[in-house]
Amino acid sequence: MSPSSRQNETRQPELLVQHWPLTQSPWETGVMAIAFAAVGLIAYYASSSWSLGLLCMVLLLLTSWRMWLPATFEIGPRGIVQKNLWGQRRIQWRSVDSCQTQRKGVLVYLLADASAAAELSNVYISGPSQVDEICEIVDYYLQIRRSGGGSSILRHDDSADSIDSPPISASRS
């Protein structure tokens, strides 16, 4: 990459959003932990099997991993990069359709395909104190993409350096 295109890339706005629900919203995650324990107790009493109760609790914890594990979102000229314990996922701007402001974050809608699971590929970026900033920067890059303008970093086909990781479903708040 030439120095001029690297400089052009660094002049584009970037935002780092760190999300860890255990520290950012401890009351909500605490209530969910109590609810999961209650489900485990109900399963135990209904089946008289402590292993089934424990299995129910563990499955609930695994399926709601976004409530417990930290995630980092890097939003910049090359797209949205989501990093967590499972690895990272990069979403290019040409894959983003729109965004919607939520109470504690921004829901980024990806271009839909015909599959029933298309809704699960959307990404929820939680940042209660950064909602306006997140939406502004996503809108900025979407406007550039739609107008066909902007730096070559937004227009070139960079699928070769895409990260091949399984899609991570979005949690909705």
C-alpha cells in the first residue's frame, strides 16, 4: 500500500468500543444470572436430577456468552472488526445495509440474503455512553459507500484479507 493511501486511511474517523457487560451493567447481568440459576433449580426439582439442572444452567450461560465475555469493536475505514475470545470477525462496509439506534447501543443491519438465518448475522454494538458516536461514524461510512466516493480503501476489493471465522449472532437489547 502506498504511503499516500495509508495516510488517507488514517484521516478517516475511527472509533474503538469496548463492551463487557459484567462491568458496564452489573445489575442487569446479575439479574440474568439469578434467572439462570432459577431455571436450573426448576429443572432440578422437575427432574430430581442435579445434572440436568446444571446442564440447563451451563447451556443458558453458553448461549448468552455476550452477557459475560468482553468484546471490542473497531469501527473504521476498512469496516467493523469485532474481537472476542473466539477470534475476530471483520465486516466490510459493502456488507452493511443500515444501522438503528437502540437504547444502549447500535444495531448494524447487514445486507440480507434469502436465508432464514440472515437476521442472525446482524451485529449489535453495545456502548451506552457512545451510542451517538457509533451511529454517526457508521452513517459516515455508509454515506461514502452509497455515494461511491471516498478513499480507495473503502472501494477496493479486500476480500482476500477478510477474516474467515464463523458468523457471530447479534444479541438484541
